[in-house]
Amino acid sequence: MKIPTRELTAADHELVDLARAVVDANTDGEAGVHTMGAAVRAADGTMYGGINLYHFTGGPCAELVALGNARASGARELTTIVAVGNMGRGVVGPCGRDRQVLFDYHPGIRVILPTARGVIAGVRIEDLMPFVTAWSPEEGSKAFEGEQPGTP
């Protein structure tokens, strides 16, 4: 399956830089508990950051903290998200749990992630979730009825 990607814009690079700044300012070493930073952009262009809160019980990833920060600040429509690892690891794609949360709360959000070719690109969250089940507080879980990955 070929997933359509989009080259990064100057605004995307700015978001990557914010995520990198968040993790660089808050990391506590390679084996520490704060090892990932994330940044999300709202529809109005405002950017919000987050740092992971690793815990043996499965604390929140940086992406989820960034989503919470944006929501707590009044942002309701988010357009793009990225995560960056500490110690120069660069852009990292979201884990499965984060992908599901992004899909459920912000369908249509673009995710910046590395590709197999070694470049960084933006993709729609729908393209990362083949045959996904959608969830909402009102309707619970149901089969996704939108476009499947790779559709134009």
C-alpha cells in the first residue's frame, strides 16, 4: 500500500524545532524518564509543546501531553503534530496508542514522521490507520466509514 506523503513546509520545520527544543530543555539523559518531546499546531497557527512522562505503569507519551496542553489552552482544532527523541534521535512516529487517540480526537490531523527513505514527511492520520475502528464518547466504537489509506 502506498501512502501519500507531503514535503514539509517552513511551518512544519518550525514545529519540529519546537518539539526538539522541548525535549532538549527537559531531557534527563538517555536512560531518563523525559526522553521525547512533541509539538502540535492549532488551526490558528499557535504551537503547543509537551514532554513524555515515562512511568512503569505506562505514563503519557509526549504527543498526548502536547494534545492536553493545547486543549487546556483553548485550542480545539489541531492541524499538525510531531514528536522528537532526545539525544539527537530526531523525528519519531507516534506509537499505536497515540495514533488511535489522534484519529479519534483529531481526524484529519497531519503527522510528521520519518520515512523508510530517511526523509521526513507529513501524512494524514487516516493513512497511518488502515481498517481503523473509530471511537467517540457519543457513539462508542464503530467501523471507520471515511477514506481508507492511500485514497486521494
